[in-house]
Amino acid sequence: MRYSEMFLPTIREVPSDAESVSHQLMIRAGMIRKLTGGIYSYLPLGYRVIRKVEQIIREEMNRAGAQEVFMPAVQPAELWQESGRWDMYGKELLRFKDRHMREFCIGPTHEEVVTDLVRNEIKTYRQLPRNLYQIQTKFRDEIRPRFGVMRCREFGMKDAYSFDADWPGADKSYDKMFEAYSRIFTRCGMKFRAVEADTGNIGGSFSHEFMVMAETGEDAVIFCSNPGCGYAANLEKAEIAGPESPGAAEAMKPLEEVHTPDVRTIEEVCAFLGVKAEDIVKTLIFVCDGKPAAVLVRGDHEINEAKLRSYLKCDSLELAADDVVLNVTGSPKGFAGAIGVKADVVADYSLMHMKNFVMGGNREDYHVRNANLERDFRVKAFADLRFATPLDRCARCGSPFEFARGIEVGHIFKLGTKYSKAMKAVYLDSDGHEQYMVMGCYGIGIGRTAAACIEQNHDDKGIIWPMSVAPYHVIITPVNVNDSGLAKASEEVYGALLARGLEVILDDRDERAGVKFNDADLIGIPLRVTIGPKRLAEGKVEVRERKSGETKVLAVPAALDYITDAFRREVDIKCFE
RNA sequence: CGGGGCGUGGCGCAGCCUGGUAGCGCACCUGUUUUGGGAGCAGGUGGUCGUGCGUUCAAAUCGCACCGCCCCGACCA
């Protein structure tokens, strides 16, 4: 493509409303433009990258035996009522009515539609397993879209759904997708880790997230430092080694109420009473499916709501409002404790052996010292309810954890029979008995993958595309298009590279060399051929690699071969043989 | 939804406090000189100052309301 004819508006200045590197660069490189909050257009350059990512996904999904379908974005409410998610999904689900006042939504995901499709067509174990996938636009009315295409409301997603006759089969389908995802993100040129994750409102028994490692990632992940163990998980999910063994027996001291006027936070309590955060027990009141619950953790720990939600097995969970706190504890916020609280009490494992601790007094401006389990209050159950800290140890092997940040580009779930039961997706087994299909579902955010790729592959001049997803492989930069010799040579190189099947930009704009070099760097084309008067007089051109900055001066035929080799070398996936 | 910030040519901003002429850089158009890392000179196009109501002789500027956007929290590919 000739640059002079392209719709490629690059921007020199950093847009003021873009925060993350990938967001800034996607706008500056003319890949995307915002239509409205969380809704973006892809311009030609951006869309080429999207199509490259999609193509890699297609190839790997097909290789793994999945088949591509295309399901509707608009979905009837009845299906969602059948699965129970019409009421559960919340405000993220964009709902509307048609002219007959029938209710619909725009699909944020497609478990309902695909389950409906499969239950109507698959009748026997002989037709299983099947894996159907699509690449399609989803809409999730996110509370706060941000970072451009990284977290937006309308976005492209590859979603796949597997249907198996039994659990071992479903495990096999899951493993195949795990393998396919690993190949996909490797081919996209990214460093990633698969980590165990919380299943959220998709549901199911088990899941892995594919995390692209980046300091700017929204997710915290932990890894076991022992390579032989290999445990890795989202911080939300990360299991902490169970209760420690009891320390030296300490005698219980008498409970003592202390006046602590206007002392509410852990920091304030520490300062006022001269105690350490780990000597305090923090009491938070939650409302779980309409019922209050008091949750206890040590003062230096944070409650993990995802763990709490899964432990309590509740659909809705939120911190209690002020009036509920007053009602349950008898005091305003800041003085809640477990003694005499009008709610079930659950506590983190770390409390099991605590003695003589400080906690809220359930009375305004009072705390208590020397509180003790059993003697002063009862805990209904102990569980792992908090976030891991750098002091914690791996639950599997006892080694220390390492912390990192990542961007969730893919998520695979073992759904089990959640949807097949709710929607009666059944088949007849070889004995003629009706059985529920065992499902899995597997998502990849397309735009997010492209954005994550930029987060990992850029420098201060712009994007550095891996060859496999680059919008073009080569850009030819004649230093001066008004020089007829340079123009002619550029056209020849352009034609020759196209003939070799490469995707090429010829920067035929009447701009100064510096402008063209900067644009080429910004949009991140992996290889640049510079054609200038001095080299050309010797029949030579320069080939520069974007990533390394390495420049080779070569005669034209040698340059063509070098470029072709570099292309093959980088797109070739050696890592899988 | 709660907390914070911002809306002024396409982009980045100043002006607002202390009401009275809309201004700067980049981009864009014309001419000219230039041509290997974002050129120089000369001339030029383009703005309902987010929207509405109010205060005032007079509002980008003061007040109120609304809308939009960005950042921080609960969601997720």
C-alpha cells in the first residue's frame, strides 16, 4: 500500500485522556478512535492487527478440533431466564425491548445461545464431543471502561464451548484448549503465564486465566517460587497454606473495654493503643444474599471478597451499609467486633491461634483488649478468606510466593453441568439413559490481546510489532520522493517485495526523512528499507530492524533475500516441534 | 454509584481568580527555499469557549442545573 493513499492518521502529541502506554500508542499510531465511552472504531492499521490475531486464533482452534460458528449478538430474555442469569448478571447486561415489547439483551457471552443450539441438535453420545467457537462482538456495560480497548464495553471476543459426554472427556477438551491458548499467545509474540483463577459469574468448577505479564496489568498474580511446584494463581484465588500450628500457650487475660474516642481505622487503633496491626482483629459486616455476616481477619490482612463469596456460596455479596452495621453491631462503623454481634461469624484461618487480641467493642468510641475465641464469642467456621501477602507460603509446597502483575487476555473454564442442567442439554448414553452434557467454555479478548501485545512490545518511539501480528511486514522509505532515481528504485523494491508475498507500505509521501522515520517507528513495522542517494549510487539500500535498531547495507537482490528470510524466521514457530 | 479532576479551532494548551478585543504551539491551505531522524521564511483557512438557565449595560470568565470525558474504588476477555 502507498502511504500517500492510506487512511492512517498518526499523532505526534500524546492524547491527554489516554493513560496506559498501549492506549496512547494505539491512538497515536492511528489504530483506533473513540466513538463514545468504552466504544471504539478500528482504523485500517488497527483492524489489520485484529485480523492477524483472529487468524492465529482460528488456525489454532481448528487445529485443536474446534469448529467455527457465528451466533447472534441479540438474544431473547427467555434463554437467560432459563439459565437464571437474567436476574443474576446485573447491570453489565445491556437489556432492551423490541417493538412488541419483548425483552432482549446484547450478548455479553454466549453460553445460553450455544447450549440452546446444541441441545436441539445433539441427541446421542455418538455426536459427542463437540467444540464450537466464534469470533464475535460482545457488549458488557462495564461500570468503568478504561485503558482504551483494554477494557471497553463493546469488544471482539473469541468464545468457544465444549460439550462432552462425561467429566474425563471434559477434562480432555479443557486440556486441548489449554494447549491451543498457549500456542496462540506464543505465536502472538507475548510472554504469558496461565494461572488458576476465580470463575466469577460465568460459573463452573475450575478455571485458568492466561496472563500477559506487564507491570501495568490490572490483575495481581502470584507464583510459587519453587519451580518443581509450579503453582500460579490470580491473587483473588491464591490459596494460602492452612492454619499455622499453635504457638506457645499464652494465658488468657481478662477482657477489658477501653475508651477509644474517634479511633476507627487499624492505623488509628495501633497508634492509640500502642499495638501492632497483627494483634488486632478486624470485623467487617457483609450482607450475603440479604443476610448479614460478620467476617473476621487479622488487622494486617485484607479480606478477599472472591474467596468469601465462594466460601459462603452466595449470589450477592456486599459490604453492609451504615444502618445495617448499626443494627447488627449496635455501633457506628469503626467499632465493630464479634462479641455480641447479631450475625453469623466466620473467621480467617489466621485467627485460630490468636490470644488476647484487640477488637471493636460494638459500642461507639470503645474497643476491647484481651479478647479471646470461645471465651468471649463463638466463630461458626474458619476458612481461607484473605488475600495472600508476601509473608505467606504456597499452600501446595510451603515455598515463598512471588508477586507479579498481568493482563488477562484469555480465560478457560470447566463449566461442568451448570448450563446443561439449567437448560436441559441432555443426550442418550450407550445404555439408552439420559445424561447431562459436561461443558467447558473458553474466551480470548481480541482487542485486549492486541493492546497487551503493545504493552509488552514498545519503546519510547512507538510500537514494536512481532512479525506475526504486524499490520505490515516492511515499510520502504525513500528519503526524497522528488529524486526520480530514488523514486524509481523504491517502486522496484516495492514491486519485488509484494511479488514475494510480503505486506509492504511504500512511504511515497513528500515529507522529510525524519517525519517518515518517526512514523515508521511509531506504527511499529518490523522491517524498514531506507532508500537514499549515497547508498543507491552503489546499488545498495539499508534494511533496519525495528526491534534491535540493527541496520544492514545490502545490494538490492541481497536485501530482498534478507527480508524474506527475516520474515520467515520470525513467523516460523519453532517452539512447538 | 461514591470520591477527585477536566471540557476553549483537528491535537496539546493559555486566558477565568480580578467580567469588556478569543490567544499560543502543532496540524491544515498557498507561495518559496530546502530534503538521511518531526525544516526555514512569507501569507492564509478554521472556534455556537460542552449544553441550558440565571446575574449583569456586558459572560469563555460569576451562580445554578444538566451532559460528556479522564483518574481512584466494587466487575471482567
